Amino acid sequence: MTTMTAVVLRGGVGVATRDRVDVEAAVREVYDVHYGRLAGWTARLVGDHDLGHDLATEAFLKLFRDFARVDDPRAWLYTVTANLVRDHWRKRGRESVAYTRHEGGRDDFTPDPDLATTLTVRDAVLELPDRLRVVVLLHYFADLPVATVARQLEKSEGTVKRDLFDARQRMAKTLGELR
């Protein structure tokens, strides 16, 4: 039997189940501990402070919705946020293609001839295929152990290790071509 409780909500008093109040309290605790770091991590990935906070907030909204199914909230949040960042990058890529098509391929700027000054590790990560990029983001940028990454992505630890190896090889090749 679920107990009904009067709860003060923004904008007035509402009725919520005791379970919902417990979930709100639990998510609030996770939020207080992890939001700042998650938002900062996300902002660095996307290069935009406001967008980083928006994506982190969206991840917490998803956590609130799915809290009963989440075993490790921190790892889950970083995985969801990495997927949101990946979706953002895909959207930006599609927008860039559409813009180029709209402009008729016109190139009004002169690119920097020295690629070593413009290519960063972030750019090398962006060039990775999705399956490798997410593993790199979670392991190296979110500092999650291989076992946690494997569990979150529903892969074996050996597969995650192989993906990390492949990603390092590709990034080394990309960055090494600039020498």
C-alpha cells in the first residue's frame, strides 16, 4: 500500500506518493554531490558553459524518471550525458553539412595551414567512430573504471579494453600525422 503525502511543490501544494518523495530526496542527494562536476565535464566537452549545464540537467531529469532502474547513479549519469553530447555533436555535424550545401560549398575563409596549432585531442576524439568515442569519454574524461564502463554500455571488459586500445591507436595516428 502506497502512502499519500501532501508535498509543497513549486507553485503550490500537490499530492505525491511517499515513494516519489523518497525518489526526489535520493535524486536531490545525488544532484548535490555530482551536478557541478558533471556540468563542468559536459561544458568542457561541448565547449559551451550554458549548453553543458543544460545537458547535465537533462541527464538528471532522466535519472529522476528512471531512478528505480539505476544501480550506480554516477556512472549512469556520465553515460547518459555522454550520449547527449554525442547527439549534440551529430546534430552539429548535420547542421554543418546543411549549411555547406546551402552556401553552395562556398569557402570564404582561409584555413590555418599549420594544423598542429588547430587540432587538439578533443578534435581527435571527435573523429573517432561513436562506439570508440563513448568509451573514451567515459573512461578517460569521466574517469570511470573499465568495469563500470563495460557495465554501463553492456559490453564485456575485454571489449571495452579493445575499444580503448583502438581509440588510442587511431588518435595517435591522427595526431602523429601532423608532425
